[in-house]
Amino acid sequence: MDMLRNAVNILRKGGLVAIPTETVYGLGADARNSDAIRKIFSAKGRPSNHPLIVHIADASQLTDWAIDISQDAYRLADAYWPGPLTLILKKSPQVLDLITGGQDTIGIRVPSHPVAQELLREFGSGIAAPSANLFGRISPTTAEAVQEELGDVVDLILEGGMSEIGLESTIIDVSHESPVLLRPGMISVMDIEQTLQKRILRRQVDSPRVSGSLASHYAPQTETYLISPSEIFQFLQKNSSRIALVARTIVEVSDPNVEVISMPDDAKAYAHDLYQTLRFLDQSGFEKILIETVPEDSEWDAIRDRLIRATR
Ligand code: TXA
Ligand code: MG
């Protein structure tokens, strides 16, 4: 495919290619080229000490990037790659400091999206790619969203349809004896615990090493609140502004200023739609966005995490 060859050439020359993945779109560059990596940071406005995930075609390339790879790491790679899981491993000495933010670990993922897969195979090496959004904003789940967000700084955007999962990958740190969850994703902690047959520690919130753990992240620019159904009606009593209500159980509100956007009941379908919905609402001139709280069940963990961050 011409487009892919074009993408590979751009990567080889140190350019930036936006890549569709099953989680969200990534802003990709050659992981062995420090000038290319610098472009990622400046395009996103991202602080340079925030490490990047390196994407590879399959687990056989792991040893090009990581050392001391544990049994747990291989077990997780076997079970979930290609797919929405990032492993944090001890980095191999030749990995650029720019990628790891100077840390001794590296994040690695094998995406399953066919376009990402084909590109990685053609390219033959690792592609560093953060989500293709400006720092702190909502990750893009379509090529159009990347175009809006970073259109003037990427050399090419590969079209891959809407990301199937819609939320960023689960991140598990397997660089030490005990695996630790650094970022919840649609592969749940329970899935991971079942695979490894052991308990996984949850990282304390706001450890500075994961940029997605900063308080305000994944955020719309419109004032956004996470609010339970009982609070919603209180909130609306004092309201006179145009509000979007991202609802799950509420179907109707009598206030004519309020537009109800009904979200799916199912966690997977909700995750798939969430960023696209928030992005759209952010551009629709509402004064506020209210989001109805979601269930406490573990399948909603990743969604709850992103909603809390979007509304701080
Ligand atoms: O689904 C995803 O993971 C998407 C797609 C494009 O693969 N990528 C993504 O990248 O979400 P980014 O950069 O937006 O988020 C990656 C997170 C960041 O919070 C970063 O700090 C963390 O992974 N991370 C990367 N390397 C790390 C490391 N060595 N130790 C701890 N955290 C790391
Ligand atoms: Mg991101």
C-alpha cells in the first residue's frame, strides 16, 4: 500500500506519522532517532521528562528494547499482545534517554490495529508514540480528531477508522518483583490477576512518572463536572446556562437549556464513545458539560479514572 510506504519513508527521515491503534491514535516517530523524538515533545507541548511508549510489531522484538524480562512479563505479553496493554520493563542500555525521561525503565506495547501492525512490520523497528493530542487534552479516536488537534505539525495521518477500544492502554509495571498497575485500561486488573495468578498492586494516584496521572488530564476545555443523578437535579435548579448532560440512566430533563446525550449502558460501548462524545461537546458551545457518574464495578475502572481526571 502506497500510504504505508510513504509513512515508513517519513519515519525513516525523522518525521511524524499519526497512527491509528485500537486504543487511541498515536503520534509516532522513529524510537531510535532523537531529533524525531524531540519533535513529538514539541508538537504535543509535552514536558520532556514524561516517558513515551515504544510500539513494536511483536514480542520477539522485546529484547531490542528491554532487559531482565520476567516470567510475569512474558505471560502478560502472551495473553494480551497484540492488544491494549503496555508493559513497563527495565530498559536496554541503547534506548534513548529522551524516550524514558531518563528513567531506567521503558514502556512497550504491541498494538493490534491492522494499520499499526502493518506499519510496524514494514518499518521493522520501534515507533515511539504518545496519544496524538495536545498535552493534557482528550486523546483522539479518529483521524479527523488528530487533524484538528495536530494537523499542522504531523507529516502524515494514517486513516484507520474509529479506535475500537477508545481509551488508552492498561499500563502494568513489571520491572520489579511485584507487578503494579500504573494506568487502568479496558484490560482490567482482575484480568491481569487472573492471568498471573497473583495480586497486583495499584499505584498511588499522582505518582509523577506517568503523565496521564497528573490531576487535570484527558480534559475538555469546557467546564466539566462529574455528578451523581441526585446532584444533577440540584445543580440544574440553579442553572440558567446551556448545558450538555452526558447521561447513562437519566433519559429526560425538563430544563430546556439542557441537552441530554445518552451513553451506552455497557462499559465497552461507553469507552468506545466517550472521547469522541466529549470532543464533539467541547466544540458545541455549551457552557458546561455534566457527566453522570458510572458504576463502581471493575469493568468501569478505566472509564471512572478518565472521568475523574477530565473533571478536576
Ligand atoms: O493506548 C496507549 O497507550 C496509547 C497508544 C497510542 O498506544 N498511547 C498513550 O501514550 O496513551 P501516552 O504517552 O499518551 O501515555 C503513556 C503513558 C504516559 O502517562 C507515560 O508517562 C507512561 O505511559 N509511561 C511511559 N513510559 C513509562 C515508564 N518507563 N514508566 C512509567 N510510565 C511510563
Ligand atoms: Mg496521552
